[in-house]
Amino acid sequence: MSSTAGQVIRCKAAVAWESGKPLSIEQVEVAPPQKNEVRIKILFTSLCHTDVYFWDAKGQNPLFPRILGHEAGGIVESVGEGVTDIKPDDHVLPIFTGECKECVHCLSEESNMCDLLRINTDRGAMLHDGKSRFSINGKPIYHFLGTSTFSEYTVVHVGQVAKINPNAPLDKVCVLSCGMSTGFGATVNVAKPKKGQSVAIFGLGAVGLAAAEGARVSGASRIIGVDLNPSRFELAKKFGVTEFVNPKDHKKPVQEVIAEMTGGGVDRSVECTGSVQAMISAFECVHDGWGVAVLVGVPNKNDAFKTHPVNLLNERTLKGTFFGNYKPRTDIPAVVERYMNKELELDKFITHSVPFSEINKAFDLMLAGEGLRCVIRMGA
């Protein structure tokens, strides 16, 4: 056991005290893990749009002070009562959603929507006792997505911890704990393009490019990138995108443009924007008879879209996905192995790196729309 097991650890964390204000590096106290919990030393974390969205706190219930962060890699420091499949010194990825291995979803081969641990953006405490494991001078600091990786140490439910190959570089595979797996899995697990088929990707941000990487790995012959920002097109070529469509360049709906380009429609499409218009286009641009469209992007609260039922009757399929249909504990270790075996490329997703002391720079880069993923080096 580590010398700190069972004790409170004092360490640095980046605390969001209020919405939209720069994070503040503070000395926090991290309590020992309780039943079914794991305390992790975070070595690398990266910034995802979801962190920025809840830091900005527009359109949801603001919960402050809070330690954000959910894409990360680290090493287990200690484990709580009842934890048997993870031990100190294991290399792990904390995941924003979980796998209890006992509920109907976890027992189903078809679902990763765990009843106990699926994503909950409003919960700011641990499930075991409803209390936070973080505090400053005795005052609790709220958790975020059960992960709170913008801290040198964090406490996570064991069902949200993926044990991975200790040889995997944590500064690279940390991005698999959210965005990259979401996009990559949407293509390989849900759209499932066959070798030689065509795929349209709507939205060429980090998740969309991960979906394009999934199409490349699957052997797609044409990967059509759709985005309103033409500056993204050059970078997207690195991810296998072969053609580009900017809807603003055309008078007709983009689904008609794609249908003309492909002789009736693409075989598969993956929508990664959250825009209702993009969802309609992604569905209506797939070929009748066999086309499959997959929705990944998260819409606004009151959004709805309509399409003619004939589009479905003509044997097009519309699917949704959450976290690429990956079960965190069961499946993510194998995704890490795909990287280790050089099937999946991750390095090209990581465009910036900053020390923990400069974490606010990562927010500035994302708000400016620069780069894909910025990895934050803890302890630096």
C-alpha cells in the first residue's frame, strides 16, 4: 500500500469558483476513497468542450465551486473497500460515464448506458455517501462528472475506471477517455462502414475527426467532410478525409449536394455537431436501401427535427450513440491496444500541451477555436 493510503492528501487543483472566470490553482484536501472508490494520481488531463460548457454554465444548473476535467490518465494511489479488480499502481483512464456490471444495461451486449453510473452533469458528490472528497479549509468543493481530473489527485467510483496497458503513454491515450472514443466508436461500432464504402462526417472538430479516423481504419473509400469552417479542411486530410463540402457554398441543401456527388447518397454518415439542421442533412444524405446515419452531437434542450417518414420506409436507418457505444471498463482497454498496435493514430489529435500552472491557456485556445486537444501536464 502507498504511504498515503487512508490519509487525506493535500495537493494542487484548478478550481472553478464561478462561471466564466479563470480557474484558480488552489491547495485542496482529497479524502481517502470510500466503498467502491479509487483515488488516482492524475498525470495528464486534456480539455474537452464539455468542460468549457459547464464552466461557462449557460443553459444548465450552475454548480460552483467545482473541479472540472474528465479526459485524463493516471496511476492508482489507493482503493476503497470492496474494490477487487483494481489495485495501487495500476495505470487507468477515469471515464465520465460508468459500468457497474450489474444493471440491465451492463448485462446487455447492446448497451453502455449504465443505470447507476451513466453521465450525470448535476451531481457534485460521490454516490456512496452524497459527499464530496474535495475540500478547502473544511468547505466542500463539488465534483464534475464523477472524475474531476483538474486535480493532482482525484477520487472516482471504480465503475468509472478503465484499467489499461501500463506501457501505454498516458500523455497520448488520455484523450481516449472521452472525445476520441466517442467519435471513433460512433463509426466503427455503430455506423460500421464496410471496406470500400463512402462515409460523410458532419462537423470536423475533434469528435468529427475521430469519426473520420474510424472511417479510415474501416477502409472507407471516400470520406466526405462537411463543415461551415473551410479552415478545418486542410487538417482533416490527415484523418483520411478525401473531399470537403461547405454548405454555405451551395444554394441547394447539402444532402442533395452529397447525393449528387455519390450517385444517390453515401453509405454511412456520422453527425458530430449537435445542430438539428446537420442531423436532418446527415440522415437524408444516406443512400436508400442500406444507408445508415448516426447522431453523435448533443442538441439544445428544446430541439426537435422532422423528416418525411418515407425516408425511413425507403430503408434508411437512423441511429444514436453515446460514448461510441463503448462500455468503459470492458471496452476501452482494447481501444488503447488499437493505439499500441498502430491501428489507431492519436498523436495527430494532440495539437497543444501546457503545464498545469497554465491550464487557463488551454481554455483560451479552445475558446479561440485553435487546435483539437490540449494536453495539460500535471505537476508542471
